[in-house]
Amino acid sequence: MKWTLRLEELVQLVAAVFLLADFQAAWYWYLVLAIGPDVGMLGYLAGPRTGAFTYNLLHHKGLAIALAAAGVLLVVNPLLWLGLAMFGHAALDRMLGYGLKFPDSFQHTHLGWIGRQGPR
């Protein structure tokens, strides 16, 4: 089952990349897709609860879809591109096994533990 979920995330990532191209996004939007939402990790400087909140906010597919939809409805291309980049990045992260964070630890995600088998 795990490989089917990863395949689904790959399809979502590819769709986001193709839509960025179709909507003629500048080259730097692909950089935003690759690393932009990871700026949310800076919240961990204020502690795990704040870090989980900021990380999850910037990796939330629902927010990404809402931004993209607002960009289409309001005819604001940068908003559309931001939503597509956020969506593609979230799909990439989940395809690689990095999920939304719980407030107790960066390694504790909705997809399981990263880098170790559970809490120490």
C-alpha cells in the first residue's frame, strides 16, 4: 500500500509542475516548489509546538489549493503559482516520507517517525 501512496504523491507533484508550466510560471517558481515551504522549519527555533504549526501551515495541501483557486478567481497569477508550488512541494515531501508534524518532535509525522523507530 505504501508504494501506491507514494505513486499518488508523485502524480500530484508532476501535475503541479505541468500546471506551473502551463500557466507560464517563471523559472524561480520551480525553486519555490523545491524548497520554499521548508522556510516553515524556522518556527522550530521558537520550539516544537510553534515549529510544527509553521511547518504544517506551509505544507498544507488544502491551503495550497485555496491559494491556487483564489489566484484563478481573482486573476492573480503569482497567487496561483504560489498555491501550485506549495501543493507540489507538499506532494514531494510526502512522496519522500516527510509528513505533517506533531508538536512533540520534528521527527514525529502523520506518516510515522522519521529516522528512528518511535520516541526515545
